[in-house]
Amino acid sequence: MNPNNHTTIGGIYEVCIGVTDAISAIQYWQQFGYHIGEIGELTAATAYQLYQVNSSLQSIRLYHQNVDHGLILTLWRREVVDFILLDFQKILR
């Protein structure tokens, strides 16, 4: 293997965490050096097209120190437990 050949991507670049209270989650992660980056929103229609979940959502990117990736907190406007469990079942198969 040539050490100068970078044809693969490894590691985790973004981690999405579903939260019910964005303020508490932000305050928690700030204790570990994270800070708020971009904030975005999806309408229920757009979220349904992307994720098949009929709920709007707000996302808050948290960066850690000076890196260009980090955590994404997602705040769904309605309960999406069934969707999350379904995705975990797909992953485990």
C-alpha cells in the first residue's frame, strides 16, 4: 500500500443525536469544548422526502475546538421513536 495514496475515507465525520431539549444538550456539550456552528431547519414535507418522517426538524451543528466536523443535534417536532428503532433494525440485519 502506498502511504501517499488516499483513496479511502475512514473514521466518523458527523454524529447525529436526536434531542428533545436543544438548550440543555448544547450546554452539556459545551462542557467538552463544543461550540455552536450552523443552525438549519427542514419542513415536514422536506423531512418526509429525505427520511420518510412526517415531522419538521431543527438541526444544530456543534464543532469541537478547531475541527471542521462534529456533532449534529436534531430536534424533531414530533416523536419519531418508531423511525429510529426501524433504522437500528435495518443496521443490525
